[in-house]
Amino acid sequence: MSRSLRVAAVGDLHCTAASEGLFQPLFAKIVESADVVVLCGDLTDYGTGAEARVLAKELAGLKLPKLAVLGNHDFESSASSEVAQVLSEAAGVTVLDGTAVEVLGVGFAGAKGFAGGFGERALQSWGEEPVKAFVRAAIEEALKLESALARLRTPGRVALLHYAPIHGTVDGEPVEIYPFLGSSRLEEPLNRYRPSAVFHGHAHRGQPEGATSAGVPVYNVALPLLRRRFPDRPPFRVVDVPLADPPASESRPPRSNDAAAADPRAVGA
Ligand SMILES: [Fe+2]
Ligand SMILES: [Fe+2]
């Protein structure tokens, strides 16, 4: 029996009303390569029910367990609930929002995340009320991620986000927009609960791989980025996530080395 689960990940599909048929080749490749697929937000371009219905039709043929978080584009038309409902009911997508689910022996925790910047330069809750509200939104998303991760009991655990939790997978974007691409507040729960892999999107021009300060591997799976960086492969990543801790007889690297241990198993498929 296989002791790992192949998790395919892609984000930023930006499906429009004109996208009918465009995702079929991508989804056909994913079915060949993985056991489960996660979609990291910006599933639609303007967040309309009509766009979600086009994507649901495309996804209906993808006969794998499907998990997703929404992205900022999925909120543009103030119809994010409809987008999530259409994808759930018409395509069987489990949309995570501060929630967790176990699929085929691996735990998945998901939240959209939010912006605010990274490290010591991150926006702080100080001054005008709109600034405090912005920071509050970032804190709430970090708390959602934390509570979702806290529910998982499986040896293999995966975190899904739309916004970046580290600046490493944002590098390459115009430096002026770094603070709008993610938040270090999302990194803290990842370091505490140490999932096997973290997937996010949103930074279309960032880096495909990085790690948190505790060595948790982070993959930016924004479709435009993967298409540009791996032009000879279909634009998604596959990471093997362990189903059980290895027997004591097998040497296992220290937890802080998990990024290096897991990374070579990631393929552009
Ligand atoms: Fe996007
Ligand atoms: Fe986005």
C-alpha cells in the first residue's frame, strides 16, 4: 500500500465566461498525476456566479477529491457565497474557510489569508480606524488558519492559502506591492503546527518555492507563475504527503529539515 498521497495544487485559474473547455487539458493531466487536487483561490476572475458555473462544468470531469480556498478575485462581485455554493454543489468542491477536512488519510486546513506585509515592516494596528480594520482582517485570517490546523490529527497535513505566508515566494514581484501579496501573520500558525506542505497563489510573478523560518515547505502554485517558470510542464505541482510516520527503523530527518526532505519529491508534473 502506498504510504503517501499525491496532492496536486494550482491556483489563480481566473476562470471567465469565455473559459469553457480551456481547463480540460489541465484537469486531464491532474487526474493522471494525483490522488487529490487543491485549488488555491482566484478560481474566478470577477467572482460571479456565471464564472463559477463555467468552472464547475470544467471541474465536473475531474474525478478526484477537490478542495479549494477562495481568493480576492472571488470576492470582487460580492457573490463569494454563490461562487462557493456553485463549486460545491455542481462540482463537488470542498471550499475551506478556516475549516479542516481529512481526505484519504491526509488532513487539509484552508483559509484565504490576507495582506499586510512581511516581517518587521508588516502593517501594525495603529492610527486610523481603517488601518486597524485592515490589520484586524489579517489577524482574523491567521486565526482561521490556526484553528483549522489545530483540528488535524493526521501525520500528513496540508495547508491551503490564497495569500502568501512568507516573502520568499513573493520575491520577483514589484517590491511596491509586497505588502498586498501576503502576511507574515500566516507564518506563525504554520511554524507552530508544521504541516507537510503549504500551497498558496496570488503572487503571479513570485517564486515557486520557499520555506517558513521553521523550514515548512511553501509552494506558490499561481498558474501564470508555473506556466512561465516551467513552460515544458503542465502548470500544476504535485507533492507527496506522507500517510503515516515512517517506522522507527527508518531514519527520519529532524523536523526542521522537512523542507529539504520533502522538496525533491515535488514535481512540476
Ligand atoms: Fe490571481
Ligand atoms: Fe489573488
